[in-house]
Amino acid sequence: MAINMSNTKRSSIYKGLRVKIVLKKDQRSKKLTEGIVKDLLTNSPTHPHGIKVRLEDNQVGRVQEIL
């Protein structure tokens, strides 16, 4: 899976953004879930595996793609 640099930077992710995330249970299969960012859960400015977010439907995962 190609990791785009912007999904590893907290500064490029904000509430209301449409993203694709990988849920913890889907990390092995790399299945992506699409949704709208509700909360940012990663506090550090960057994270190598993607910024952890909560979607509006309360699913939590790491951003893999910004749509």
C-alpha cells in the first residue's frame, strides 16, 4: 500500500475531511473504510502509519488516503 506523505502529517487532516482509513481489525487485509473525520486522536505532528482519527460513525482507524 503506497503511503502518501500527507496522511502521516496531522496538519493536513481536519474535521469534516473525507478520508479512507484502515481499521485495527482490517490491518492485515488492508481493507479501507471511507468516512468523514470527526476527531483527530493522534497528538504528535506526524505518525509513520497514518494519523489516527474517529469518523462520524465512531469507527477508529489510521488515515491511508485523503479524498
